Amino acid sequence: MVLFIIAGATRFKHLDKNLAARLRTHLCNYARDTKGFQYAFIQTCHPATRHIYVKNMNGKEMTIVDPATWLWKKKDDGLSQPFKDYQGVPVVNILVKLSELE
């Protein structure tokens, strides 16, 4: 089974205490140990979250997408590019194998 993680938040005053990484690791361990999840799939556009899942939790970046290049099909008039002016960081799809976590 695959756990799909949509969002995670940590208060600003706790960022320097490694709490964000510990919370996400605990979440994944809990999902594995109590519900039998084997993988976690995370879609993020924040560099800190990307670092946690890739560096701290040995996640693999499956795809990296720049929203400015997304083309969406529309029913009537062909293609649409709703985020063409986007200038932020890319969206990264990350897969974490939960059996490899401590």
C-alpha cells in the first residue's frame, strides 16, 4: 500500500530543533507499523520538505515538474497553460520506501 502525503506543517519557532524531520519520520513509521503501508508518495514544492524526504529519509525523486510548462487539455479550445507565469520552485514527486526507515 502507498501512503499519499498531501501536506505537513511545523511552526516556525520549532524549525531549528529538527522537529519537522522527526514528525515526518514518525508519521511514516506509524503508518508502516500500524497500517502496513510499504511506501509513501509525497508531492512537494518546498525545498525544506524536499530535503527532509530525500536526504533524511532516503526518498527517491521520481519526477520533477515545472508548473510553468504544464499543458492542460480543454474541451473546447485545445490546450491551456494556467501556470505559464509561475516563477517558483518545481514540483517534485518523491517516493519513500518505508521498510528502509529506522
